[in-house]
Amino acid sequence: MNIHPETEFDYNLKSAQVISTNNDFGLELFQEIIDNDDSPNIMISPASVSLALGMAYNGAETTTKDAFDEMFDYGDLTREEVNKISLDLITTLVTNSKGNLLEIANGIWYREGFPVKDTFLSVNQTYYDAEVRAMDFSKATALEEINDWVSDQTHEKITKILEQIDPQTMMILVNALYFNCVWEYEFDKKETESKPFYKEDGSKFADVDMMHIENTYNFLKKDEFKAVEMPYKNGKFSMHLLLPEDGYTVSDIIEMMNDESWNEWTEAYTEIEDVNVTMPKFKFAFDRSIGPDLIAMGLGPAFTDTADFSGISEIALMISKVIHKTYIDVNEEGTEAAAVTAVVFDLTTAAPDYNMYIDRPFLFAITENSSKSIIFIGKVTEPAYAD
């Protein structure tokens, strides 16, 4: 099934390495959050987190830079090479056509009077198109302005990223991502019916709005799960639905996930006619301070008094927190989603079954097809939909 867009990411060994390590990072972060968050519905945006941390990476030096390099597994790639590939990727992601839209915005706010190196600001303006603003953080209008920017960039789907700005905070890096795409094959609203959705233990969760469609889709059947790839308009983006087989859970699938297995699965799809897909409409928001998760993944040096962000300023800084918020709405017409990541810097101190009846917890991922980047990934155990 040819769902690849006309404008494709320019692959070479180095760019493929960055995409691979970003996806691997995103999947590991997703696993870390799943293990430490009991929310029934979870979604993160690996792309948003990677871009926000990418800006921070440009100010990291010595052992702090080493921690970034190790976590992202950049190998012998130089920072300039990573930046150039990130720019190419952003350009590919936001090349939109009728029926699909992905917008990416980056911002840097720093405390008025705080000495920030011009090289740090200029590299992030060049490669991340970052808006840069000095601001009096002591004024209430500063918090309002940053949150208003987030709300504008996410089309009011995420209206606030910060609750306050601490006196020790010197810089805030923010990535905002907004996604709005219609299905290549839309669900017929007349076929949406209220049907039971079950928990992993087999007990009934609730009656939910179930959508249904029959069409030709790329399908994967494995012992542990089955998957279907559902393209959005013009084939630039896809949603992948992964449903555990009997005897397996979403946790079992998540444990299997890394960049290698993900690529193996997506390359093993077979085009199947008359695939029946029944799935719940769902809409939810998720937020988490992911600093502890990043520390567990090896970025601890960036969160300590010994952090070296001398590429940002001669005054010692450390990351105090990384806040991540997401939103998704999946319905008969398509998908609307948003993500915001803020990095806050403080001063230091059996027979094939080709049907997908998704009436139990499942996973989903939204990808950009030419770059193979994972834009969003999530799990749903308690779907609900309310206008």
C-alpha cells in the first residue's frame, strides 16, 4: 500500500543515525514513564522532547555534554551535524499539504540582565528557528506571556505549561508541536455505536463510542500482537494501532519496543483487503514532569550543581525540571494532537485474523512516513470522548 508522501526526508547514514537514536530515545522514555506513572491513558511526543532537549544540548559542555551524547547515542556525530540533520527533519515534518498539518515552534526566554552567550542563541535560532526573548521574570505578565505563546502555538489545546517562575529560574526553553490531520479513509459517523470496552483483567470498563471501517490497510500479524497502519490524507502521516493477542498485555509489547523492533514491525506490514477496524473514539490530556525519567535514562549530570552549561552562560546553570504536556482527539474525521515540552534552567545550588476489534487496552503511534520519526506514542486503557 503506497502511503509515502512526495516530499521525502533525505536519508543518509548520518541522518538515519539521528532518526534511529531519537526514536530509540522516545521509546525508552515512553517505557520509563509507563513504569512510573499509573495514569490510565498516557501519551508523549518523542519529537517534542527531542527538539526541546536538542536546544539545551547546544549549551552543554564536558561531562554534561557527554551525558546528552550517551543518552541520545549520537556516537561520533558532531553537534553541528546533529543540528543540521535536526533542521532538515523539522523542514520535512512541517512540509504540509491539504488534509494534514504539523506545526513546530521553539522559544527561548531568559531573565532580563542574565548574560547569555550569543553563540548559544544564534545556533538555536539558525537550526531550531527559536524565538528569543529577554524578559523580566519577576513580573506576573512574564508567566502569562509564555503560557499565552504555548496556547497560541497549540491552537489552545494546551493553554498552560508553567504554574510559576521561580526566583532562581534564569532560562526557559519551550517546544510546541501541533498536529491536525484527516484520515485518508474517514469513518462513517452513522456506523459509530456505543459498545463495551474491557479492562486488561477482562472486566468491563464502560460502554464507549466505537467507530468502524472496512478498507484496504497495511496489516501485521505476530504471536504477541496484531497491528494496522491507518494513513492520514496524502500519506504523509500514519497512525499505527497495536492490539495485544490473548495472553499478552500492552506492557508486554512495550517491553519489546526499541528502534530495531519498531523498524522490523513497520517494514513487515502486508497489504490486506477488507480489513475491519473497530476502535473507540478517544480524547485525553496528559502531563508529567519528566525530569526524574530523564535522570533514570542517564541525564542526571544536567540536573545537578555540577552541571556544565557553559555554552549558555559563564554563570553556572542546571536543569531544574522538564515539563511535558500532550493532548489528543481521535474521531471519525481524523486526529488533532498537541505537545509542549519546557526545559527550565535554574542557577545551580493461530490462523491469521485480519480484523481489529479494539475493545481492550491498546497502543497507538503517529509517524511521519518519509523520515520514520515517531511524533506521538501512547496507550489507552480507559477511552472516553466528550465534547
